[in-house]
Amino acid sequence: MNKNKRERTKPFLHFRINSKRGISAIIATVILIGLAIIAIGIIWVSIRGVITKQIESTELCFGNYDKVSINSLYTCYDKNSESMRISLSIGDIEVNKVLISISGTGTTKNSEISNNASIISGFTNYPSGTVSIKLPEKNSGLTYVYDLSTGGFTGKPDKIDITPVIGNQQCDVSDSLLAIENC
């Protein structure tokens, strides 16, 4: 009887081993493509917000490079009063702030002029001398006097950079003046 059992089991095991099949190459390919699409979807959802935010901030500054500038005709160094006049022009654009960086012989002074009138150390309006400073309106310009001694300067500065802030986005430097003439 024992011998009969073995004989019956052998063909049965042989049949089970031969009946196992792997998944076909087509099904494996479809599964891999599906997994790849799901992975790409997850990554896209994760980075989409970051990309959209960067595009929006870039769009604010795009195309506005020459619309905030230093008017070199009215920007000059006054040797007698140890001050300088800085003339800003704003074109057809809404600007919230302008960052002004004045550099010379180891000293750099950064100031911020906004749409709201405020008192900024060392700055007065030209020619009135009033101390309440604000940005020029759209399509206009204003000239300011900066007392160089308040910024620690001992002579004529070497460079002026201006950087507009549009919305809440600080743009790149929109204008620089390297050759500052005497008044």
C-alpha cells in the first residue's frame, strides 16, 4: 500500500510543478509602465506648487529691468557739502520699494525708499530739504540729497546700485552708476 501511495503522489507532484507559470512579459511591462506613471504623478504633485510659486515671482520682475533707473543727469557728488544727489526715475510700473546701495572705499550703505513717506537717515528731498521721503509716482522721477557723513563716507562714492521691489518680490539690480560726476 505504501508503494501505491508513492506512485500516485509522484505524478501529482510532477503535474503541479509543471503547471506553475510565471507572468508574461507583456503583463510585466504594463505593470512597470503603470508604476512609472504613478511615480511621475506623485513627483509632479510634490513639486508643482514650488514651480508655480517660482514662476509667479519671476513674472513680477520680468520685463521691468529698465523701468526703474538712476537719472545720471541729476545724480552727482557735491564736494562742498559732502553729500550727493541721487535722482530716481520710475517708468510705467507699480513699484513698492527701491533698495539703494551706495559703495565707496571700503564702505557700503544700503537704504530703502518705499511708497509710504518716511524719514530715512541721511536723506532729504531735493531741492526742498524736507525729510519725509517717498518713491516717485509711476512715470515720474524725484531727486534726493544723501548726507555722506551719515553713512561713514569720507569722499566721493564709487558706485550706486538700485534694486526694485515689485509686489513682495525683490528683483535684480535694475541700474548702476559707476561714474559719479561732481555737481
